[in-house]
Amino acid sequence: MQQQGFAMIEIRPFESLGGASFGWLKAKHHFAFGRYHDPARMGWGRLRVWNDDEIAPGTGFDPHPHRDMEIVTFVRQGAITHRDDLGNEGRTEAGDVQVMSAGTGITHAEYNLEPVTTTLFQIWIHPDRHGATPVWGTRRFPRADGEGFTVLASGRAADEGHGALPLNADAAVLAANLAEGASAVLDFAPGRSAYLVVGRGRARVNGQLLNERDGAAIAEETRIAVTAEGGPAEVVLVETAAG
């Protein structure tokens, strides 16, 4: 659920998130998911799911289906290996991203074949239209400190041709690596919303402090400034149409 009509940045501490533990998987949910239900946290704009997952070595998600959802995986540590019934297979390492547009239907598996725990953000975004052709892709996005936000995946017209993985949604996934004390600024057009999570370190968003893995729900803001606090920081953000 998203409040409309006034500027706001609502901090959602990691400790306040819903969660589940299955031994091989430890998950925290920024929005209602699985057995965690919160009517006040059913999504934000077109963003529906943001899961913070820890996957034990040699384990993972066995084959299961999806349809009509844009599913983005941002790997924080380790790597994830993807396989699907379209014949796609690939490995996405820490700092990189994969996108699966489920469209008319796709069955996939995601495994941690690494000797270390893999940690990742799994992000689901509602598509603009149903029944699209399923697509999967992964890409390396080297990012140096101080370069501001990099668009990792996007369905916004302005991002076409700039190397971002395509999304079938009026939304974008961005990330920034910041040196200690460095800032990145992002402007928003009217009617846009955003959700930001600190993947590493601590950061201030328009002066409000977020610790590692905290979230911030952003609405009706025209600009945010994100500043690394007490060391380097990495932040990931989804920007979407507010409705």
C-alpha cells in the first residue's frame, strides 16, 4: 500500500521486516510474501516484492514456475546459477544483476553452487502488460566508487540503448557504490516513487540514516541525496510509476 499526495521518506529498519528460515534459506521480506502478511506492506508503486535472501552453499530453489512478473536478482555476495525450461543457463556474481521477464510462463531454478553463502536481493515488479514472451538475461555491471547511480535494468524509454537489461515495466533498478562521505543525487519526475535498500555499509538519504539492509520507502520527493556514512556504502533502488 502506498500513501499519495505528500513528500515522505519512511525508514524501514531491517529488524522490522517479516521473515522466514528454512535452514538452507534465511529470508527477510520488505513486503508481504509467503507466510508473512502485512496489509500495510503489499507493495510500493509497481514494486511488489523485495526479499533479502541468504542461501547456504550447495542449496537453492528447485524448479518452479512464474508468469506475468518481472523478477530481478541483485547478488550481494557469492553467486547464483540460473537454469530454466527455455534453455537459458548462467551464473551471476556479486555486484551483478539478472532479469527474468516471466511473461506467458517460465519454469526456473536458482542454485548456490559456491563454497560460501550467497546473499542477494530478489525484486519483483508488476509488468505493464501480461502475456509477453518470456526472457532471461544477466550482465556484468562494473561500478567504481563515485560514479553515482548506474541503471542496471529498465523499462523506461529514456534508458533504451544505454546497456541496461530490459524490463517489461515502467520501472528501473539502479545501484550506486559510494566512498566514505561521498554522495549520489537522484531526481524524480512527478508521479514517481522509489524504494531504496542499503546493501553494504550505512548511508543517509536526505539526512535520514539507514543501516545495512534497512529500506526506505520514498514518495512525492523531487530529489534525494544519498551519502555514505562511516565508510563505503552500496545502495540499490527501484524507481517506478507511483500507481
